[in-house]
Amino acid sequence: MGLDFYVALSGLRAGETMLQVAQNNIANAKNTSYARQRADVSTLGIPGGNSGIKAQMGSGVWIDQISRIKDDLLIQQVRTEVGKVGYNSGLRSVLSNVEMVFNETGESSISDLTQNFFNAFQEANKFPEQSSYRLELVYSSVLFSEKIQGISVQLDEIKSQADSQIQVQTQAINGILDKITNINKKMESISSDKVNALLDERDKHLDELAQFIDIKVENKSHPINMEISVGNTKILSGKEYYPIESKHIGETDKWVLSIGDIKLDLEGGSLKGVLESRNVLIKEYEKGLNDYVGTFIKEVNAIHKNGFGLDSTTGEDFFVGTDIRTIKINDVLKDNPEKIGLSDTAGISGNTGIGEKLADLKNMQVIEGKTLPSFYQEYIVRMASELNVARDNEMIHQGVASAMEREKQNVQGVNIDEELTNMMVVQQYYQANAKTLKMVEKMLDEVLNLV
């Protein structure tokens, strides 16, 4: 009878634990980082000294452990997709700012101002002796050069914003790594029934980390000893992490990531997207615009130098400067429009031989076998295309990540209906063991009454 009492008591205790597990699952139903738990039970061993029939029976039930239900491979796949979303999001955020700077769909775009510049020469050629048309030409040239210089300033501002993002995200990454190592340290000194909660908290931080950088998590036999790598470089091992440093190299105007003396190359995450935008794409856009503006200045000046103004002035450059930061109309011409060289013959004010060449410059193939407007149009189309690709890829990978997250939640997420059903079953199990205890108690009372 003593054995019967403890068998029922073990079932009662196991039922109580299983009810607590179900309650905890329900309480965390909205926590996406939570992995639902399950009480793993096994038969208690046979007390020593027993033989025969008693040795063939168990002595009750025992809770081995509280397991977390999850799929590590699926979790890693979700984090990989989240990293791809972050990468394209980083690209898109920077490139969207670049698109706003150029604003080719709005008024006063470079395309419009370029066309206005050549149109101003055509109008001035109709009335070369009238100052109003020459003033309009000056005005168009000022607007064009100021727009270009304004873009150079705004591109520098975008680069500065990207610099700040790189530093902020690097600090955020190191902060998350610090939190993970602190969780690993807590696992050493805390009771085992608290470890699952710490593992859920750690998974939450790992999910956050995957948005910034592409990570590979390697779980060991003991959860404290887990490792995190980026590529072939280890950034965390157990209770120690290796801070990521972001450095700006002035000679190349590029940012690099490193851990100590080891260069860190990323394959995904928002930090890679911002780095690629800052180190590669913005520099390419700036170079393309400089090529366009440099050729524009060179070709206009080459023609204008041969022209004569109303006062027979000749040899003047129309523009000064060489790139997007220094371009502007020659102050001599700006202050004295009559010196603009439209004529190809000195002393003939009505002649517009040079002016016509300048107006026709827009149709000449002077840069990479293209006309200036065609080159710039291709430049803008490429820029818009790269932004659209980043947007589309962000949406695509977001859709994949969401689908995989749903699949992950199907494995580790809490189904309230299922948990309530389990609670009903466990409640009946609990009540059955309680009744068994009462029966044992009644039997003991009857035996004692016989004594």
C-alpha cells in the first residue's frame, strides 16, 4: 500500500507540473521569441530489494525535463532571410535619399536645367544684340551650376548620414552581443527551471542581431557554450564576445569593419546595405555626375573660347571649375553678358556661328560615344533601377521571411486551443491521481480500524 501511495503522489506532482507548463505556454502565446514548452515524463525506477512481480512494475512517474519545442535549422533560415531583408532595407534607405536629391520627376531637375541651358543659346542666337536674351542665358547658366553644386552638398550630407548609421549600428551590434554574453553568464548561477526563460530571451536578441549582420549560431552540448560567427570570423564564444569596430579610411574614403586586426566581410544585414551604399554606390554616382559635369564644362569652354562678344572679347571660358563642387559661370560673363562669345567673327555683332555650335552641342556625341543628355539619362535610369531592385528585393525577402516565420511559429509557437485541450486532459489525469490517493487513504483507515 505504501508503494501505491507514492505512485499516485508522483502522478499528482507530475500533473501539477504539466498544468504549470500549459499555463506558462498560454501566458506567452503572443511572445514570438518564446518556444513552447513540454514536460518530458518517464517511469520512476524500481526501489532496491524488490523482485518478482513488483520488479516488473514501475514506482510512478518522473518529470525528466521541461523541453523547448523548436527547429534550429528553421530558425537559422528565418534569420538568414531577415538578414537579406535588412541588407536591401539598408540599400533602399540610402538610395531613396539619393533619389530625392536628384528629384528628376520634379521641377528644376538637372535634365530640365540642361535643356533650358541649350534653349537659352537658341533664343540668344535669334537676337544676339539684345541684352535681355543674354541675361536669360546667364540666368539659365547660374541655375544649372547652382543645382549641380547643391547636389554635391546634399550628397555629402547623405554620406555623413550613412557614416552615422554605420557607427550607430555597430554600437547596437556590440550592445546585443554584450546582452547575450550576460545571459550566458547567468546560466551558470541560476537554477535549471529558469534556463528556458533565459534561452527565450537570448533567441530574441539573436533575432535582433540577424537584422544587422548575417550570423551563424552554433549550439553546443551546453547552451552556455554557444558560438556566433560572421563568415569565418567568430564574434562570440560562450561568455565572451569580440567587439566589432567600424573605421573610416581617409585615403580611400571608405568604411571597413574589423575585429581587432581581422577584417570583417558581411554577406547580409542592414549594416552591409549601408556600407555598400556608402562605399560603392554613392561614390559611383558622384563619379558619374563628375564625368558628366566635367565633360560639359570642357566642351562648352572649348567652343566658347573661339567666340567673340559684342565688344569683340574672345578667349573667355564660359564656365570655371572642373567638377560638381566648383562649377559656376565665369564671373566676367556673369557681370558683363555682352562678352558672351556668340559670334565666330570679331566685330560682327549679328553673327551667331559660335552660339549655334553651343546650342547644337546637346546633339554631339562627346562622352562615351553618347550625347550629354543621353549620357545623363542613362545615368539616372541606372540609379533608379538600382533603387527599384533594392525595393523589390526587400519586399520579396520580407514575404519569404514572413512565410518562414509563420512556419517557425507553427513549430514553436503556442496554439491556445491545443494548450487548453491539454489542460483539460491533464486536469482529468490530476483528478484521477487525487482520487487514487483518497482510495489509498481510505484503505489505510480501514486497516487501522481493524487493529
